[in-house]
Amino acid sequence: MNFAKQIERIKKAHQLICAEKTGKPEVFAIKLRISRSQLYNDLDFFKSLQAVIKYSKKTESFYYAQPFDLEINYSVKIITDKEEQQIFGGFHFRPILLDGSMFNLFQQKSSRETFFVANN
């Protein structure tokens, strides 16, 4: 459940930033049980959501310079193999590429082998 741990870590970081109780970067990273470099990756994630995060040397804490609220909800459902086939429609599915574009893959069978063909 790596995904769930990441979500919980982001939520905890948000709570600490809101309360201005993060401590120095090294302390903040320890509170989140991550490395200092990963802490800055997480802060970049918040900034990608338009959060304005600053650090105060006086209070030794990160804080939001502008009001920012974060609400994350997720659910997990275990599905059977039959449900998986219904969701993906058998052998047709649409992967999303890193650039956000989509393409279809169709299974085609020749007399000797099975292969997938991309169809845009």
C-alpha cells in the first residue's frame, strides 16, 4: 500500500505546515519519515498545486504564505478477475501515456503468435 502511505504523508505534511509546526527541514523530514531531498520533492508537489510555501527562520517552520486548503479522498476496492475483464472490456484497453495522450491497444492473433497493435 505504498500509494496509501504517500497520501497519508502528504496529509500529515499539510497539517504540520498549516499549524506551522514543521521545524527545520531536517526535523520536518524526520517527522514524515523521509529523506531531506524527498521532503523538497513533496514541497514541490504542493507548489504544483499553487500552494505558496515559505520558511520562517524566526519560527523555524514552513508555512503557507497564502490561504491553502488540501482535501484528499481515496478508496480501494478489490475486484475479481471477471470484474477486471468487464472493466477493461476483455482485451481492449486505453493506456494513458506520460504526456496525457491516450491510445488503444488491440489484440490480434495470427496463425503463429499473439501480438498487440497500437491504434491512435
